[in-house]
Amino acid sequence: MTASTEKRAAPAASPILALDYGRKRIGLAVSDASGVLPRPIETLVRKNRRDDIKRLREIARDNGARLLVVGHPLRLDGSRGDMAQEVERFAKRLENQLGLPVELMDERLTSWEAEQLEDQFAGPLAAALSGKGEKHGMDSVAAAIILRDYLQQRRGNSRNTVRANLRAKGRPQS
């Protein structure tokens, strides 16, 4: 498992699967084969460790993913809290059990940004994504935002300007 600060690309022409880890749900998004466009795909409602890993293996295989990117919930000051450490353990487990490389990507503000997108689209975005209700859809949108940020960083772009603008305006960050 590597931190996203290291530039490690997936094999050429292979999709990347991104995960927004949560204790109840895992939001999922996948890139196109060229690694340019992220797309929310579903939200996995967690059952138990074994079943979760089995389902993630199937999703990775079905989407042809050769790299996993997991959102890393660092604190605003960049330090690691309990949830960040839990995500690190989960990422190692994924790497070991799926046999795919896993990278961590700073996910500060992704949930907030997903909620802003929901507001922008007047509510139906999440329901359309999951068919199960708004929160489930927002988890996969958050995963797509994590993946978008990862893809931008990999291409050498700076952190997305929305986040930089939010910090400058003093808006809450998560």
C-alpha cells in the first residue's frame, strides 16, 4: 500500500476502482479505461468483513480494475485519527486479499462536496444513483470525487480549486 503522494500508475488502459470507506457503507466509483473520467457505480452496504471483501473482489473484477484508491480520512491538520488508522488497516487487508495495489488518497471535504452536488441538482442525484435513497448515492458520489482528485493528482494537477477556494473562504472542511 502506498500513500497517494507517491506517483504509482495503474497499468495502461485499466480502470481504477475508488472506495469511500465507512463503517456502514462503502461508496464505489470507477474510472474509464483511459483513467480520465470517474463515475459513481454503487454503494456497498456492509455486512461482515468476509462478505465485504468477497463483494469488492467481484466488483473489481467485473470492472477490470487493476488499482484500488481508498479515501484516507485525515484530520484537517493532516494528522491521522482513529478512522484514518482503521482505513489504513482496511486498505492493507484489501491489498493482501484482492492481490491488487492499493493507494490512499486524502479525502478531506469529499462528503461536503458530494452534499453540495446533491443540493445543486435539487435532490434527485443520489436517488438516481442508487435507487435506495439519498445517503447511499452520496457515498458513491464521494468515491467519484476521491477518484477525480486522484486522477488529477496523477496527471500532475494541483489539488482541485474548489477545495482551495473553500479553505480561502474559511468554509468547514471534513
